[in-house]
Amino acid sequence: MAARKSRAGSAASSWLPKLRGSAADQKARAAADAEQRRAEGQSPKSIILNAKDVQGEYDAQRMLMTTLGGEVRPLTNSDLEAFRHNIRQAQSRYKGGIRARQVIELSRADDRARANEQIRTAVPVSAYGSRVRFMTPAGPDSKVTHHHVIVDFLSYASAASGARGDGKKSAEWLRREPLRIECDCGRWRYWYRYIATIGKFNAGRDETGYPKIRNPSLHGVACKHILRVMAEVESSGSVVAFLARLIDKARARDDNKVSVQTTQEEAEKLAGKPASRVRDVETSMRQRQRDREKAALARAAKKAEAKPPKTVAAASRRATKTAAATLAAQFNLSPEQVLAVLAKASQQGK
Ligand SMILES: [Zn+2]
């Protein structure tokens, strides 16, 4: 670990290309993706399950496959019904935009693990108005060296308005607000772009084909690259500084459509930042889970305390023990830990 840290610097940023021309690279990748998708959709042998199919016009002679239930098998009418159910469920979860914290919380454990192990950094490279482009390294098995992640900050105009204090304060506020996201990797394309489209948090081209093979249950929301970017948006000072620069510039020009660019030197410094300084996705997840459990436990304790004691001392002690055991099982703690929290909560209540 120590050896890895000391190498931080030029080696750690070797994945980062020249920033000049990287916007064109991102546009070219998006155009190629859109063109491939268009061609696949128009092919007579298309295996895309589109909205009309999902609605019930699917022709069984097409013999499309699904993995719903775990195994590859031909698609049936009851699958379509399950898909319609999954779509309604996913749609009810998102109200237009998604917060960085939600992206992390709704992600799959395997994507989080990959973000932690493989994607150790993300750099804000450029912004035009609300749209910020980040770059991340690609994973070890990838054909490319880096990916572009687009984050559209939906409350940018409000942050720029001046209602939230100076640039830095406004940036702090903005990064916790709803956003839209996009990545140029295959995971995003085949697993998540569809979910983002129906959930209204997709920052790029709409995907209308149901992911019947890769992700028929519509689980998860984002790839490892987006997860690393979300962890940065949530907790990194360099993202706040970048957003503050954007907001300050918009105010100075009296125009929200301004652009900000990171220099090559700045980007390399950010890319070479030791990994330990980036708050891990998994760690922040666990911390929040613990905070939530503690809060729930404290609420339960307060409720229990509010009830007037009506039994003799021995019975009351027995009841406390039983309650502690029940709460312990519920919160995955030992009865002793529960009693300690109860004691603390009752002290705070006085
Ligand atoms: Zn990705």
C-alpha cells in the first residue's frame, strides 16, 4: 500500500490523455454509439425489445431471449408483464434527476467494489453551463484507457443566481442537488442507460430497448466510473473548487452559459492524488448505514422510554433485557451494545 502511494504522481496519472481534443473524443464516442444503436434498431434481425413490444405487440416468432429468473430462455408474454411491472417500479423511484448519494445507495454491490478497486480517481475536466465532463481511468480489462462521464447539475441556474451565498457555498449546495448522468462504457450502455432514460436521470441519448438479457430486473443505476465520479461529487474539495469557479465566472459575466476548463497541469495533479484521500464509495455507504441504524435505534429507545413504567423492578429489568435482545437482532448488534445506546439516549433525554 505504501509503495503504491509513493508512486502517486506521473505514474498514477498515466491514463490521462492530453485534454486538448478530449471533448472531440467524447463527442465522437457518443456519435458512434448513437449510430450503432440506430443501425441495430433498423436491422430486420434486430433483437432489441422496444416500447411497442413491451406494450404487448411482441411477435413470438422473433424468438428473443431473456435471462429473467437466472437462465437464458425464450421470452414469453408473462415476461413482458414482469417487464412492465419493473418499469413502473423503477419510474416511481425517481422524480426527475437523482442525487449523488442516491446513485451510490441504489448501485449494485459489485459495481461499488469495482469502483473502489479499479477506478481510483476522477477529474473534472470541463464545464459548459450545467454540464460538467469528468474523466476517469478505464478498468484493467478495458480496450480504452479512459472514460468520459457527463454530469448535468440540474440546480445550476439556481446555484448561480446568488441566493445561496458565495461561489463556494453555492457549490457546496449544488453538489447535493439532483443531477443527470452518463458514461461512454458498455456497462452503462447495456445495463443502465435504459433505467436512466425511464427514470429521467439520463444526461445522454435515450435508450428505448429493454435490457432483457443483461439486466431484466432493472437492478442498479450506474457503472463503476459514474460511482467514482459520484463519490468525488459528494466529498471532494476539488469538485467544490471547480463548481465554485464555474459559478463565479457565470456571475462575473452575468451569463449562466459560461465554460470552464481544467488545465493539463491541474488535471495531472488531481489524477495523481493518492487514492487514500478519496473517500471510498463503500466506506461512505457503510458509515451512512451505521448512522441510519443508530438514529433508528435512538428513536426506538425514545419511544420505549416514553411509556410509563408500570411493573415492579424485576419484571421491568426482564422486559428491558427482552427488548434489548429484540432490538439487537433487528439492528445486528449485541444486546450489550443496544443497552449502551439505550443508556446514552436516556441520558440525552434528561
Ligand atoms: Zn462507465
